[in-house]
Amino acid sequence: MQLSAKSSSDTISPSPPQSSMGQNTESKIVSNGVSSILEPGVYVMRNLRSDSVIDLSGGDSKSIIGFPRHGFENQQWEFGILGDGWYIRSAHSGAYLNIEKGLGDGFPVIANSYPAAWAVENQPGEGHNVFRISWPNTPYSFDLDNGDPTPGTKVPLFFFSMFPIFFSIGNDKVNLWSKISGARHQLWQLQRCVEKDRKVSEVATVTETNTPETTTTSTTTTTITTVTTTTVVTRRNGLIVAEGFE
């Protein structure tokens, strides 16, 4: 069974939301009857099974893949409140995590200009700050292909029957899959980037120091020297036989 995605005007807001960081120190969102406690901020999303993190592909700035952590901005994501859920925005490009081509097992998560309100559900039995991230009111969650940590591995696309439809070569892409109880490749530990919070939300405190105003006058004197050169030409029968300078 596949669920076709509604048009963007029905499911997502076309206008970028204002950053919620600095407004709340802690927010509680209830989605699908499950409460999720998460502070707005910038995070790295680490897969609980593979240790790979969610990465905005540098190849097309659209594909969402699993990749070893390297600390660059394309692996850092701003979480902010949007309606009854959370928008997830790249700290590198400003693009939002969303879906395309419909909604069903194996459909890709991508980055585009339109924010979506994701359900972010706390998983307290799995460790500190561990969450499941799902499309609202559906069983479809972020899934790193069986937790495979190898960049460049074959990535299968599966239907509900769990038989492969086709294979493609690429990095460990992040897809939407039905929730699987206890599946750690569908669980993500959110590791906060405190310094990045300040930059993205523009709430850094700047200390101003008052200093007396001073005026400095600088005079530059330029001396121009004129050099006169005399050319001496000796001609014999109309031909130049000697040439010199004095």
C-alpha cells in the first residue's frame, strides 16, 4: 500500500518559519499520541546502529545520505517548532528535510525549500537524546538502510513485500520505512552543536566597550622629480651613424 503525498500547499508551509531558538528552553510536542521532549537547536543526527550521521550530499545538495561524521555544516541540522511538529533545516544550505514522489516504504527523504512538520518521538529506553523521526500520522520513519555504515554500498529500494524492486549505487541513503519495533537503524541520537546554535539563531551575546572618539590627521608629501634626457644623433649622408644620450 502506498500513500500519495498531497500537494505542497496541503502538507507544508511555503514560507520559511522563524527560528524558535531563544523562544523556549524546552518544548513538548505531542504527535500520534506520543510526547517528544526536545530543545530547539542545531544537532547532528547519529544512527544508533551504524554510527553514521545524516548528511546532505555535496553531489546535488538534495540527497540525504548516511556518512561517517566529519564535523562540517552539511551534517548539522536545525530543529525548530512548526505547528504540531518540527521542521529540520540544514545549517549548511538552509534547505528543509521533506519527501518527494509520494509516501511509502523506501521513498527517499530529500532536502528542498519547503519545511515539513516532522513527528520527533523520544525513545527513553534507548539512551540519552534518542528519537524516532516520522512523517506525521503515519508509520513511516527515517531509516538508514539496515544500518549499513559503508559509504558507496548498494542501496536497495523495497516495497511492502520486502522484495527488491531495483538497486542503485550510492551512499547509504536515508529512506522512509514502516516502524519496526526495536529497529535501531530507525533510531537517531541527536547530538547538539552549541556554538552553531548561536550562529543559526543569531542570539549570540555581543559585549560592547565604549572608547573615546579620536581623530588622526595624516599628511603625505610626494616629491616629483623631472628628469630631462638629451638624445644625440650623428648623421652622415642622411644615415644615422651614432646615437647616444647625455
